[in-house]
Amino acid sequence: MSPLRLPGWTHGQLWILLNAAAVVSCLLLFSALLVLLSRLGLAHFWPQDSASWIEALRLFIEQVWLFISSPMDQGGVFPALFGTVVLVLMMALLVAPMGILAAVYLHEYAPNNALTQLIRIAVRNLAGVPSIVYGVFGLGFFIYGMGGQLDRWFFADQLPTPTLGSPNLLWAALTLALLTLPVVIVATEEGLARIPRQVRESALALGSNQMETLWHLVLPMASPAMMTGLILAMARAAGEVAPLMLLGVVKLAPDLPIDGEAPYIHFDRQFMHLGYHVFDLYSETPAVDFSLVYATALLLVGVILLLNLLALGLRRRLREKYRLLDS
């Protein structure tokens, strides 16, 4: 029985058509979402009784700036914005070395046997585990396990008040790093697999050992794929809320996780998050200000886009530097 095929279309043309339709559908859906959020969110800042467009624009910019830079008790979201950015950056710093090292071991050092294939299957399956399961794991392993043990070792004089054995920024970032680890591993391993074997053999033939070849040649050439995995990880981590509800996110945090007091970065503090702030605003029934909900959601999308654009710019520079790898 011959496969289904449209008259006058080859299999390659049909495949291109289906892919183009999928891409266009995704772009239309994202554009509709962005337009809806922009229309409903920006309406929260646009003045209704301005005498002129210039005055309205000035007031609009002023209101947006106050919304971004003001504390929560003054109608702003700066602590939540700051906490979101710090959490995502900490997660990226934690997941990048773990994911890259795991992918390098699986592709460059581990033997190609049944155990390695089982590990790869397990990594891909972990990407589909619900995020709340990671939250429960982080609560039990990091907070009650590692944090409680560290308190008994280093902060025994402060017990029973916990120091690291309570929900905080560090354990939340580590849990999100584990949540996004499969994405980085898979993307990095795919990048390593696309590097021709001849590249490695040429470097070894010129006198380099395996570590030198890996460090100076293979990893730089695979860096665009690493950045792709990191971009996907950052995008997912920035929008996660469910695990954070168990790991340290709060409605109102008394202090920022980073300030001017030593040690400057306070890993043991709780934090605020834009995603949780959207949930909290919507939960304030019956007095729900939906324009504020949409404005906060739009800001969260903007933060994700900005972080992704920065990572995309770095990936583009890496691609231009290592043109030998056709990415």
C-alpha cells in the first residue's frame, strides 16, 4: 500500500509545507497572545483624561517606570522583578556546568552500551516530569535533608530556628536547575554529535590529547547548541511557579536577596517572583484588578524575552566565531 501523498507533491515538498504551517501557527498564536497582553496590560498605565497625546505619553512612561521601580507597598513590582531575574540567573549558573559536564561524559567518555542508553532514556523522561514533583523533591532533599544537616553542622547555636533548613533562594535555584537539566543535557549532546569525527581525529593527529581537543576545539564548536539548551532552560524556569510555592517564594519579602550588606548575596532569604505575584493578584477576589494582572503578566513575558534575546545574541556571536560547525 503506497503512502498518502497529495497529487503533484513530493514527500519533501509536503514535509516543508507541514513544517511551514506549524511555524506560522506558532507565530500567529504567540503574536495573538502578545497583542492581547499588550492591549490589556498597557491599558493599566494609559491616562484617561489627558489634554494631549504628548502629555498622555509622558504620563504613560512615568507610570510604567513607577510600576517597574517602586516597591510593592507603593503599587510597584520591583522586588518581584528583582527576585525573578536573580532566580533565573542563579539557575542558569547552576544548570550550565551540570548539564554540560553530564552531556560531555555521555557523548565523549561513556561507552555506548545498554547502561548509557538507559541513562539517555531516563534523562529524556525527566523532562516530562511535572514541575510540582520537583518542588516536592526539593522540599524533602534540599530543605529538610541538606539544609537541615548544614544547620546542625554550622548553625547549631541558632537551632531550632533554621538557617538553611528552610525555603530560600538557594534551594529554589537548585531545584529549578534540576528541573531544566534534561533540556541542557539533550541540547549539548546533540551539539557534540554534530561535530564531525574528522575534527577530533585531526586534533589528535597533531599531538593534542583528548582533554585538550575537548577544551580548545570541541566545546567551543558546540557552544551554540549549549546556548540553545540554556535559552530553553531559562525560558522554562522563568515561568515556573508551582515548585516555588514550596521552596521560598512569598507574597511580601522583607528584604531583597541581594543588597549592600555583607555577604551581599543572601542565599538563605525568601524571595518574590512575578509569576507568583500574578497568581496572588488574581486570587484577591472579589476585588481583582485585571488590568494589573495583565500588566504584571506582560512584564513577566518581557523579562523572558529580554533574557532570551541576550542569550540569542551571545549564541549568534559564537556561531559567527565558529563557522566551521554548520548550526
